[in-house]
Amino acid sequence: MSTKKNKQNETPDSELFISRELSWLDFNSRVLDEAFCPANPLLERLKFIAIFSSNLDEFFMVRIAGLRQLVKMEQNLPDPAGNRPADQLAAARRKIERLVKRQYSCLHDEILPGLERHGVRLSRPADLSSTQRAELTGYFTTQVLPVLTPLAVDQAHPFPILNSGAIEIAVSMKPADRKKLVYAFVEVPDVLPRFIEVPGMQPGRTFVLLEDVIMDNLGALFSGCEIEEFFPFRVTRDMDFSVEDEGAEDLLQSIEKKLLQRRHREPIRVEVLTNTRGSLARWLEQEFRLDEQFWYAVRGPLHLKQFFELVGKARLPELLEPAWPAVEPAAFSEHSSVFDAISAKGTILVAPPFHSFSPVVRLLQQAADDPDVLAIKQTLYRVSGNSPVVRSLQRAAENGKQVTVVVELKARFDEGNNIAWARLLEESGAHVVYGVAGLKVHSKALLVVRREDGAIRRYVHLSTGNYNDKTAALYTDLGIMSSDPDLCFDVANLFNVLTGYSSPPSEWRKIAASPFDLRRQTMRLIEREIAHSTPDRPGRIIAKMNSLSDEKMIRLLHKAADAGVEIDLIVRGICCYKPRAGQENVRIISIVDRYLEHSRLFYFFNNGDEEYYLSSADWMYRNLDKRVELLFPIEDEKIRGILMRLLEFQLNDTDKLRRLQASGSYTRSMAEHYTGARSQYNSYRYLKELAGAEMRDVTGEALKVFTSPERPVPTFAEDDDDEFEDGGE
């Protein structure tokens, strides 16, 4: 443990900081808690098991892989909490083992028995009747066998490169013409359904796993061989990479090359079932040459992320949450033209998923076809697979508009997708800029230039979330559409910086942008609260973000806390701030619920002259110093009132809130039933009510907290847009 002292208050750093890796695992533990929560419908609980597994996969591919590289390179520099890489690896291993054990306990002891009570069973071929088993064999022969490709391992066939994340079946056998054992692998294809329904099972429905069907029919793959041993396993590889980007074309080619190399990266985890033993297991261990700490024996089945499929196939809507239909702000129902709506209101708040993402799409669609629109400029970090945003940009370019798109090619795990979109946009005539050398462009900005009454007028959309219509239905984000001249001027200058050789202005009119001045401006806002704070009139900070890990920001927050500033930190994921005894004025909470909390919202009391900001940036070193991010003010009084109400819903949540303790652990109530102070539900009901009428004074009695007689939550998709890109890289 580090004994390094904070120069300001002589507090050991170990009392100021929490290890980043362990903090992320605590976040995933909070996700797993939702699988145990008895107030959640059963299939929703199963979704959280799948989400937990998906998150953990990425944690291994990025964070564990990075720690392992540091250990191999004998890099022993401790993190701010005083933990060296080897210590972090060991601590992470212990915590992961406990969490995974809890995960499988929940699945086998609660979820699957609960589903069976509702007529849905997961079975094995050996437990079926001979007739049913024959039916499965027929399915295997006609639907599965043509897709399979066994891979032999011998002198003529070297040990293959096994795909990261795929379920593999290891097989040892004796061919009729050989005395020694030979080995082979069979990959369980993810192009086929994982859960196969057994015909004729009454009452209810019975499923078997694809890998069990394959293992029950291995003889058909290896005819003339005597099968000795077989078992399923799964490999996770180091999927992180960095690129030295000196030029656009070089960057594109470098990333494409790195993507091809990903499947060759070294393994950093092998998962097997707890009963996996024998000579085949020993052979596999020797071939992988992995340290024992990277082998994980689990209760099974493997790859629980794919249990999303069972959620759909169960066909039990009563075990799912009712939907919350998205609404639109009233301004968009009053005007057919998005431009007219913005002009009428000046600034409009857009808050997906409670608000529909469609106004953003319509803005682009109308801009693409509007003869008065001259130019469109936009940043793209992540978009959906069939993006209406990109299609609109293509049409705009084809219609002769000046379309400029800054596409971030280095968005982790979306590199290939973004390369494809970039090329399609170029083919349509758009100007495509491949990010900025040495930085990731993570800001979310859209600028439309329009001719109106002989003059040029600009419109902007700025947001905390990506231009991704799919994740906009799953993540809570906040954004604005505005025609504010100063805001538009700043955004236009930002695009000049991104696409040309312009230097950033010495002082923006309204925004702040990293890596230029966002850190400095944010720290100035905190320092101002310290300066204004008195015992009779303390400063006040409310900061909502995905992750908090920047060392300088955490030290400054501790300074503010010691000065008496009242601080509420709403941090969904990683939080390296360690609350200290005596800091009763500091409250740190995390909310894990139906939607992924993704917005960044900041409030500063400022001695009564309150300020509100939205941002694309978390308080992390990479966001503040190594990315292009935006911080922009909210000046409209009605919108500021709405934002404060949304913050109050979160701060007063009693259903989904966890509070960080001085011990570094989080506490929550695992209630049998909801109390009615569930922030996401109340936010939805509140915004829905506002959408049904003109925006009015948000401080009045009409704005009550809504109680929830039932828990309305739709399907939670497995696509976690940027848990590591936005929350933990």
C-alpha cells in the first residue's frame, strides 16, 4: 500500500483513491446485483446476468490485457491508490472468481428454476426420450453439420488460431489406423441459434444448447475414430491495440491491418467447466502455455452473454417489463419543420431514451432535402449498423450539400464499422476526416448551415451521447438543439480546428473543449466553489458522469470537500474518489437500472448565480487531455429547471441507488418491492408530462414525484456502446 502523502493535507494517497480496476469490478457487481433483485421480473434478471458476462468479457480484453502487458514488461509503477500492476491483477482475479461464482449461483439456483416454474426448461440431450433425441439428431444432420468445420492438430495441422470469445469443443480420439491419440477442435458457430427447442415437449417448452447437440453427435464429424474425451471451452484474447496516426491514409491502413491481427493476439483467459479434467485438459494447458491465474473453471454453461437469445425465445412477456414509449418535446409536435421548432424555442432539450431520437434524425433528413441548407458538419464516434444518420448524410452529399464528417476510426471495437461508413460517405461525395492525429474525437456535435431571408443562419445539436439510433433507446443521454449564435460560432470554429489547420481560439464564446481548455475550465469552476464557500453559505457541486478517475480532479474534489463545499457525485461506473471519514458533505452514488446511465451533467452553485453544463467528457485523464471533448452551458431557465429536477430524481432514488462508503464498498436496499422513488421511471413520467403540454415553471407544485405501480422496462440489448470507451478506458 502506498504511503505517499498528499502535499496539501498530508493524507496518504491510499486514503484518497480507489483502484480503478477494482472500482470497475464493483460496478459490474452492481450490475449482477440486479440479477438477484427479487423486485425485477425474472427475464429482466436473466438479462442482467448476460450484461454482466458481456461487460466482463470486455474487461478482460482491454483492462486485464493491459495489466498483463505491464507485468510482462516489469512496469511496477503503482496506481494512485498505491497498487502495482501485479497486485492489481491478483486482486482482480480474486474478485472476478467471487463474482462469477455468484453469477452462476444466481443462474442455477434462482433464474433457471424460476423459468421452469413457468414452463421453460433447459435440458441436456441425455435427459430426453429416444424419440426426442432422434429429432435433435435429425436437426443436427440437416442444420448444423453442414456448417461445422473440424480442425485437426497434428504435424500437418498446427495448433489453430481459435477465435476470441467463441465456444470451442476440444476432442481427443483414436483413428482406426493409429495407436496414439489425436486432437481436434470444433467451433460452435455463432451463426446458428444457441438455444434449440425440443419438439413435442408438453407442457411448456424445453431447450437444449447447441454445443450439447454437437457433442452428442461428434461421431458424425469424426467417422472411423474412437472418441476418448471432449469438453467445451472458451478463449478470450487481448483485443486492445494502439495506432500511431501520422496521416489520414496511413491511419486508415494501419487500423485495417491491426483489425486483421486481432484474432492472432495472445490469449488472456481460458474458461472451462469445473469438471474438466484428464489428459485432454492437460494437453490443452500445455498448448496454451498460460499461467494458472488465467484459467477459469466455471459451473457452466459458457458464454452467458448469449442468454439474451433465451430471453426472446422464452415468449413470456409477463416476465418482462412493459415498454416506456418514447415521447417528443412539445416543440416538435407544434412544428413540422425541425428548423421552425428550434427557431421558435431558441433551445430545445432532447433527452433520449425518454425522448425519441427521431428529432435528431429528422433534422438531418430535412437538412438533406432542404434547398436552403448549404452545409452539414458532424462528428461520428459510434453509429448503428443500418444508420439513418449516415444515410441522411449520404443523401445530403448526393444532393449537393457541403457535407463534412469527422469519423473517429479509433472507436474501440467499432473500428471496422466506422471504416465502412467512412468509405460510403466518401463515395457519396462527403468530405471525410479521419479524426485528429494523436487524439480521439469523442465530442458529439452537429452543425447545419442554412440560408434564411438572404442571411446565413446556423443550427447545432450537441449531446452527451452518440449519433446511434440503437443505443439512443438504451442509454440515458442529454442534448440540445439550438440556434444560439455564440454557441453556433464556437462549434463552427471547432470544426475548423478538426478539419483544417486552425488553432483553437484563446477563449471560446461559450464552450470549452479538450484537450485545449476543458480541464482548465472545469477545475476553475471547482476552485470558484471553494473560494465562495463559507460555513453559512457553502458551495455546491453536483456532478453526474460515467467515470471519475483523473488524479488531479480527485485531489481538487477532496480539497473542495475539506473546504466545506457540498458535493454530490453521481458516478455510474468507475469512481476512484475514496470518501474519507468526516466528509459528511460528500455523497457519492451510483444508479444501475433498466437504462445505462450515460449523460454527463454538471451543476455549480456559484454563490447563487447557478450554472449548468452538459458534456461528452467524463472526468478521466484520457477525456480531459487525450481526446476532443465538449463542455457546453445550459442557459435557458426552463431547461435548467428540468435538469435540476432530473438530478433531484436521482439524488432521491430509493430503489436503484447505491452509495459509496468510506470502506470503498457500495450499499443498497434489495427490496422485495419498489418504493416509488425510482429515478428513471420518475424521469420518464416527468418528461412525458412536459411533452404533453407547453413547458412551464418547473418549480411549481405540479411537478410531483410519480410512483410506479408496476416496473415498466423494455428489452435491454447487449450492445453496450462504450462502457470502456466512455466509461473505463
